Amino acid sequence: MNGDRRGHVRFGPFDLNLETGELRKHDIKVVIQIQPFEVLAALLERPGELVTREELKERIWGHDTYVDFDQGLNRSIKKIRAALSDSAEIPKYIETLPKRGYRFVAPASADVDASAAIRSFPEAERSPTMPLPPVAADSASVRTVRKPGARLAAWTGGVLAVVGVLCFAVIYRGPPRTTQGTLRQLTMNAAENSLVNALISPDGNYLLYGDLTGIHLRPIATQDTRTFGRPAGISAEDGWYPVSWFPDQARFVAVALQSTRQGLRSRVGLFPC
């Protein structure tokens, strides 16, 4: 990254203008003061490398500045982390190496060499007796730097992980358990009087079924059978069978199928039990 001090350094959702000292995030203005900006620019000069506290002191505060350097640097690092929403315990951008210095740990790209981009402020601005004014941030588009193919590799890895978990579950869950039911005959219909449909009541105590002779209701515990007469308009040649119990169990829904010149005609009715 070689060039003059004009340009930008981009990392994560942030864009740092090295010429104006502006920090931008998703087109939202972020305020950063002069000294925190200079510290951040110095760390971005050598991303991934240790920048010692002494280097930062010489570069930003100089040899002849009589200020509490430790407090000033600590304050600047805190303000940088606040602007970047970073954490000292779980750093995303600024990592602390105790008693040694700091390291910028996130991927970054720059239009120019960050080493030439630290702003040269007038000596009056550096004076410890003069308050440091905040540097306003402007809006700009944000670009996240990623290696080519990194997103595709991440998606592929995620898909393979899910497939692996599913395969493990299928292979190691053991053989499927089977249950064997007991066959119990509830009706005694002859071959010429085939069963059309059968329903168990919601409480499990009654069987409702239809055959060629009509619709029948039978308690499962006994053989007492009640047959419902066909409603008016439904002849013996018409089909008539139950399709559902009504929620109150005192009624049921039945369908009547009639053959007409126009074709098969169906009607639905609600009947008391």
C-alpha cells in the first residue's frame, strides 16, 4: 500500500478517510477526535502487527510533549473502541498486548499507504493546553474486504456440516421401531354387501359404517346395531354412507350419490345419531 496521504482505509463496515480524518459507518456519521484518529491510522499502517506504546508516543505525542502519555493513549484507545463498537475482552478490531502495545486484527484494505496518511496537525493543535476538537464524520459507501471465494467456501462448509449431521442422525439412530397391531373384526358383512366407509366416534366407543343396505351405528363393546333409514329422495339404488362425525358426537355427516341423466349427483347432509 504505497502512495500519498490521500485515500481511504476500509475495514468491516467502516471507511476511514486518511486525508480528512473522517470515519464513516454505513453512511452514518461517527465522531472521532484527532488523537484517537491518529492512533487508529497508526495501527492501520501495519495491520496484524504489534505497534508498541513507545512508537505511538513518538509518532503522535512527540519527544517534547509534557503530558500524561499513558492516560492519553488509554483514553484514545477507549474512544476508538467506542466508535468501532469494539470490546477489549473480545476484540474485533483493536487487540491489546498488555504492557507492550496494540494490534489491528481485522482485514483491511487501503487506497494508499497508511504510513504516509497520519495527519500533520499544526503544533497549536497538539498543544496540551488547547482542547482537542472533535472531527466530524461524513457519509460514504461502505465496502467489506473479503478474499475471493471466501463467501462461497463458508456456504459450502455450512451445507456440508448440515448434511453430515443429518447423515449421522440417520445412520446412528438405530433400526426403526415397528409396532404390531391386533386385528379385531367389528362388522360381519357378507361379500355381496361390501363395506363402504367406517368411522370410530371421537370418544372411541362407537362404530359408524355404511354398506349397500344403509348406515349403521354399533357400540364397539357390544353387537347391538342400529340402522338409519334412508332420507326421502334417496332410493335403494343410490349410494349413502357416512364421511365424518360431528364434533358433538350426536350427529354425523353423510353423502348421498345419485345417478341421473346428467351424470352422478352428490348431496351432503347432517343426521342425528
